Amino acid sequence: MSDLEQRQRAVDPSRSVIVQAPAGSGKTTLLVERYLGLLAVVDAPEEILAITFTRKAAAEMRARILKYLDPDFHSDKPHEQAALAKARAVQDRVTDWGLRENPQRMLIRTIDSFNHYLARTMPVASQLGPVPAPVEYNQKLYREAARRVLGAVDANDPIADDLEQLLRWRDHRTQDIENLLVGLLGSRDQWLRALGIHGTPDRQALEDILHQRVVSGLDQAAAALNDALTKACISAENILRLLRFAADTLHGEGRSSPIVACSDITALPGADPADLPYWRGLARMLLTKEGKFLKQITIKQGFPPKTPEKEQLSDVLAAIGDDENLADLIHQAAHMPEPRYRDDEWNTLAALIRVLERSAAELELVFAAAGQSDFTGLSRAALRGLGDEDSGYTDLALYLDRRIQHILVDEYQDTNWSQFELLTRLVGGWQADEARSLFLVGDPMQSIYRFREAEVGLFIRTREAGIGDQSVEDCRLASNFRSRAEIVDWVNRKLGPVFPATEDISAGAVAYAPSEPGLGSGGQVELLARPDRASEAEAVAETIATALAENQHRPDYKAAIIVRARSHLADILPALARHNIPYRAVKLDPLQTRPVVQDLLALTRAIVHPTDRAAVYSVLRSPLCGATLADLTTLATNGQHPLDADALDGLTGESRARVLRVAEALENAQDHWRRRPLRELVEGCWHRLGGPQCSSDPEAALRDAGAYLDALATAEQEGLLDDWNDFEELLDGLSTEGDPPSESVQLEILTMHGAKGLEWDLVVLPGLGHGTRGQDRSLLNWLPFTPDDGSEQVLLAPLRSANEATDPPLNELIRREQKLRDRFEHQRLLYVAATRAREHLVLSTVLDPEPKKQKPASDSLLADLWPTLGQEFINALNEAPEPDTTGSNNGRPDQSLKHPPAGWAPATTPALAFTPRLPPRETDIEIEFNWAGVQARRTGTVLHRLLEQVGRIGIESFTDQQRQRLLDRIPALLQTMGTSHDEVEDLAAVVRKAFEQTLDSDSGRWILSETHDDAGCELAVSGMIDGQLVNAIVDRTFVDDKGVRWIIDYKSGFHEGGNLEHFLTEEAKRYRDQLDLYRRLFEAMEDRPVRTALYLPRHQALQEV
């Protein structure tokens, strides 16, 4: 069937289809045409549900549909005519529906937004209650859940024994277990599904699965061995005789070897796990430790020199030595685990399963308390909101079954198990005789998101078996309308053979489907190879510079450098700078690695934690100060804080002036900490110390600083600064960009994952020979697989014991299988990257000039390309010009330490140069704690912070656990404000007493109640009073049940002795003007009665003013 006929089948609304649409095949156009065709057969647009995976894709689809539905839109492009015709055919329907005026009637949703809709529609069934929108950053809440669970180890809790088992297993490395639990909570959708397959830990059931997997692996190896020996005309008895000879020789010499176990072997090892010792002996006789056939035979294999048996083994190896697949299978068989758990291993696994299930449940409680969720939580809630066949479908599921007649899913190759289950439930009630349809489109060759739980095997499974009871027809497109014919042909010839010959659902192996060129000729593919990274980077930069110069007459000409990992750009970015090539880096350069961000991090810690000497030293050493190592040594000599007066006395001249300037700036910022936004304090301090002037590229420094300060503001708003680890985890996910987008920037730099769905005229793929870091550790290792009966099974194993130097065989099996799946995905990654090019594709690598050292690293992309392109890369290396080693640093950004002169100060505006049109109103009100000294100011600030936290939660929802947590934080909060160790306990006692009195008093509980309307804490308000601008921060405000607005200001003053009433009256007089301003601000904003009051926690007194 031709490509055109396949497309016509795919858009037929009467058919349910799964469409394989390779790179450049016009997938979005196909989706839009299918949607427009469906508008002609439905009673309302809400009967069509279109699901995408990104907001960008959803927006593009909606925009394309509306474009075609616009009566004024016309096009002469051939590929748009079919869609236009279908749009014209439904114009009357569209007008009747008001679809152009109300595009929200089109149910075009991302999978996450659809999950949110389901959970929000059925909050009781989904068990989420009021459903929050999911947030990207959840590390703080994951960590809180993990700590809650780990905290039960010393409690009278059923999970305590399991925690103790885990701690023993990991040598009581509590922090290690906490970090691993945090990581697992982020991917809980995967392991909860794995655990759900088996339910309660059942040793026999899991060992049966392990036995099944071992037998399958041994059976594959046995079949391959028998086939290879038959083809080579080698008898089984010959191999057996050589094994027995080697075993007897080694036993006679007293050598330890797995071969010794083969002394009584009578048949080639088979699929029975009892044959595992024989497989290990066979592997040791034929293979190296790396799993390759031997090149040399020695006495270590049991064959003395100049014996007939040694010659016979040499003949065997010569006959089968080129069969790499056989070597791999024998190697894997030899490393298969025994099909049973060790007792200690099982005890740990069972405990771990219970701890993980408890952690997931605890996380739900943490989410509920915080009013947050993550995408995994919403996905699971959506499934609960629909119900299932066993427990019964919910009213929502029945409503959707009646409402939704047609479903379209984009990028189906990136579907995970939860999303597959969601689709299964959505079509669960469909009957064969109903006029409904399912349209799934994607490209399994572009499935590259395993780290996001995508299972490409689901695409293959759906193509073969459908979804639920809904079968689908298989449609496969072939035309590529993006790339020139030369590139399409090259990809078919050079990348096609890299893919597996057959598909495997379990392993995620996808067979290659060749494409046909939809455009004419005019493209080229080029290979670059250089002897080192520096010369490769120079070649890449030269290639791009040449291409941009040759196409300077084309303002829309665009190029891209696409890399597998950020680290592969270390030499390339300086090379681009030397050639003056501007670029935009898309989410590549980690924000934390930028020098200016390192300086700002140190500055932030020094402001928030004045006693953090390391942070202060970092600020002094940074360009913000430029202190020498000798200066720092002087400051540290007596073990004092580096900014103490005695320590500063050791410095003289310019050094002293520099450090004093920093000390003054930090002291000023510290005085305002917790009273002004931290972003404002850090930014002001950085500018005051000349931060932008310290960089050789002030523009880039300001961009990076802005990104950091935005993150800092987010962290403060979300409470991430209480635990510095939470803030750093937030920063870990942030990246900085190069030159901002503009017409003059024709080069983009991004990762292969980030490039998916995009295209450029020129694409350069450098660093193909670079490897990647190994797999991350996990407390639980799991491996889903599909045996011959089609059922879904999972292997489970705990992380190895802290006392084990290497992975046990079961962990090694899981790791090996995961590595194989990674390798298959790497092949697809190559395909995605190469098919981004429209006209010119360049592949580049580093190759050692020494032929014996040219074989690529096994975890590199070059290793996949080597069978088809190895010789061509070697030729490219031989033809490359000699690298120019002179002047290699010319044009490299200046890396020398810059700092402002000792007497430098920020530029100030000349006197009277600017007069504000709206000057802030000046009052005679004194700052609250000036009269009471530093200690009172600190206790007051901490008390304000605690009451703010309670007010935001509401006293009715404020738990004893939360109360204790805040009480425990009081000493640390005081210390961060510079309180000495000797004073902390006394001041903490004052704050603790005032705080608890407030929580226990009627007036305090009324003020902090969550039953009030329109409540706020530390609320910033601004307005015009008497023609002047007034800014204020209100400690607590709310509207009571009588409709009265209350404005309450906390005062931590204390009166000893008698006549308390007189003291309260004087306090009211003192702050009357301040509260009157607050009153007038609110009266200008709303029409309701306003009452103002002071609240003195230490006296539990509410004094109306």
C-alpha cells in the first residue's frame, strides 16, 4: 500500500488506527486532518478528545485547527488542501457551535491537564479532596515524607522493625537511605506498579518469576550454542570432552576455577538452573572476563602448552569466534543468578517493600497538608476517579463513556503504563457496533524518554493487541518531507542496520522502518574525526562558521549543535567564542556552575546564616572582595569569625579596606533579613559590592544573576530556605542560556532530548565517542518483562548490602537487562538527532591516531555507529589537517580574577538630579525595636515568623507535630540572625513561651483562625494617602463573621510589674498613627468597616487602637 493510501486510511473517521509516523512525515498535519474530519460526524466538539504530551504541542494543534477553520484562510500548498477541504465542509457546524469564538470547546489537552480534570471532577473518588494543580518541584515534600517514615524507627510503630532491617543492610547510613527514598518517591509510579503486580511480598511467587526468567535466559543460550556448533560441524561430545579434560587438569594442579565443576559433565548445559555450574565452566573455557571469545589459550583454562586438546580448542574458537551474539548469550547464562533469594536478601526486600508502600502513603498525607501534588499523584488520582472493572466504574467514567466518542493521542510512543491504563479505562465501555474511533500516532523509532517512564513496548503491544477490547488497524507512513533525499538515503543505509532486526516488547527493541524522500536532492552528510577534543571543537566551529558565511544571504538559515550530554560542550563553547559565533544554549549550562551564581550563593548563605564561616570566606575570596589567601589566613588565625573586630585588626591597607566594605554590606543586609524580601537584599548587596563589574561579560552576568534571583524568590515563597538542601535541589534543575534569541543568532545548542520535534538547515552532532556516567543507585531494583504467555512480570531486588563490594547476581542481571534497554534507546536517540537536519548533517568524533586504540567506548553512540561507519570515520581522521596548536587560547574569554578597586563604590545620582513624583509618605513613627536593643529585635523577628507560619496554615489545621517542629526551629532561627551560642537558649525560652501562650490563648487562637475570610499574613499593601505613596506590611488581617476587616500588628514588647493596662494604653498611643495608615489603605481598597489592634503575645493581650 502506498504512502498516500496509508494516509487516507489514517484520517478515515470510521477506522480505529495506530499510525507509525517517522521523522518528517507530517504527523501534526495528519492529526489536524483527522480532527477536522471528525467534526463532520459528531454532534458536538466535546465528543472528541485529543491528548498530547506537551502544552506546546496542544497549542500548535489548536492553532492549526483554528487556522483551517478561518473562512478567510487560503493556501496553495498541496499538503494543506485535504485539511482545507474538510474544514470548508464543516463551516456551518462550526458556526452553529460558535467554535471559533469559543475554542475552549475543543478538548485538546495534555495528558497531565486531563488527569487534573479527572481528579478535580471526582475529588472524593480520586481521594485527593480539593485538587491542587501539580507543581514541578517537589523535592522538599519528598524529603519530608522520607524523614517522617525514617523517624518512626525509634517509635512504637509497625514499620520500625523494617526500618531497622534496612539500616543494618546499609550499615546504618541514614542519610544515604533518606536520599535514596527521596529519589524513589519521584519515580513511585513505576515501582508501585511493580509492587502492585505481586501485592503482599510473597517469596515463593517472586522466586517462581525469577526461575522463569533464568530458564528463559538459559534456554536462549542453549539454543544459540547448539545452532552454532551444528553450523560449524562441531559435535557436542567434542566440547564435553574438552571441558572434562580442562577440569581434570585444573583439579590436578590444585587450581580454583568454575571449570572444575565440569569434571562429570555428560551433556551440554541446557535451560535447567541446575546446569548453572556447567554454564560458568563453559564460559570460563571459551570467554574472557569481558565476555569475548578467547584469542589466547593458557593453563588458566586447563590446557597445558603443546597438547592436542589445546589445538582442538583453538579450532573450536576459530570456528565460532566471530559469533558475538553467541558469546554474549553464554556470558549472560554464566552470570545468571540462582533462582532463589538468600535469606538476608529476602528479608531486606520484604522490609523495603513495606517501607516504600508506607513512604508513598506518607507522601499523600504530606501533599494533602501542603495543598500540593505532583504529576504522578494526579495520574494515580485520575485512575481512582474513573474506577475500574473490578471495583466498578464511577459516575465520571460512565459520563465520559457517554460523552467521548473519539479519542486521538499524539506521541503515543512515549506512553507509560499509567497513561496506557487511563486509555484502557476510557475505552473500556466501547462496543464493537458503536461508531467510535481511536487514533494513536507516534514513531517508536523516536521513543527516547525511558527516564520519564516511557515504554516503547506499549506501542508494539497496542499494534498487535489493541487497547482493552478495542482493536486498531496498523498504518505506517514512509515519506519524509523534512530532509533532502541524500540525508534520508544516508539514514536508511547507515542508521537502519544499527537497529535490532526484530522487535521485542520486553526489551524495548524496535525494528527500523525505512523512509522515502518527499523532497528533492541538495543535501549532504559529512563526517569529522580529530585526534583530541580541542581539535574536534575547532573543526566544529570552523564548519559552522563556513556554513553561516556561505548562507549569509539567507536570513532564515538556522544551525544547531546537538549533544548527548552537557559535558560534551566543554571545548566547543570556547571555540565558538574564538570564531565570534553567537549562540543560544537551550537548557544546557547548569545555573549552579556559573561563576556569578557561585558568588551569589555564597553571598546568600552569608546573609541568611551569618555564622557560616565557609560562606563568608567564599564571599571574601570571590571577586566581590578579592581577598588573597594570605588575607584569609590572617582572618582565620585565632579561630574567630572572619568579620569580628579582633580578626579585622590583623589586616592593613587595601586588604582591610576591601574586607570592611564587605562586612558593612553584609551587616546591612543581615539587619533587614526576614523584614524585606531576600531577593531584594541579595541583589542590593551584590550591586553594592560591584558584582556586575567583576565579570568579563557583564551582560551575561546580569542574565545569570537574574535567573538565580528569580529562583531565590521562588524558594523564599515556597519555604525552601529552611533546609538549604531543598534550595540547592531547586537550583540543580535550572539552566542558563547563551545569547538571547534574536535574528542575528542563527545557532542553537541543545541536547538530543531537547531537539526532538525541531529542525534546522544544518545539524552538527559532536562528541559521538564520549561515554556517559553509569546508572544511579536505587534502593529497589526492578525489571518488568513479558514472558512467552504474554503476562506482565517483574523481577525485584534490593540494593546490595553496604558490606558487598560488587552486585549480587540478581542485581547484575537486572542491571545488565536495563543496560541493554538503554542501548536500544541510544540507537533511537541517534535517529532522532540525525533526522533534525534539512540540508546538511555533520557527525563528529574524537579518534585516537593509534589503530589499536580506535575501538569506541561501549557506552558511546559511536559504538552503535561503528559497524556501518567505523572505516569512514577512520578515513576522515586520516584526511584531516594537522591540528594547529599555536594560539589556541586566542579569543578565549578572560578567566582572570576581576574585582573592583578597594575604594570602589556604586555610581550615585547627582544631588537633585531626580525628584520622585510620588514621594513615600514620611512619618514620625519609630522602628519597632530600636528602643529595645538587638536581642528584642531578634526575638520579635522570630516570633513574627512563627506566627506567620501558623496563620497561613490556620490554627484549626495546625497539628501538634507542626507545633513541635516550629518550636524546635527557634534556636536555629535565632542563630541565623547572629545570636551567639551563649545567648541562644535564654532568647529561645522567651520566644517559646510567647509562642505557646499565643497558641493556647483564646485571643491568639481567634487571630490565627482559618475560619476568617480574606485572611493574610505579612501582607504587603500600597496606596495613595494624601497624595503620597505609602507602602506597608501588615502582620495579620482578615474579615470576621460580621464582615469587619481586622488589621492586627504583633508587638513583642513586655511590661514587668503592675499597671499593665497603662502600658497597653501607651503602646496603643505609640502605634496609632501607623495603624491609622493601614486603616486608610484598606478603606481605599474595599467598602467595609475596619478595626485595628495590637497583639502582644507575651501578655496574650489584644489591644484595640
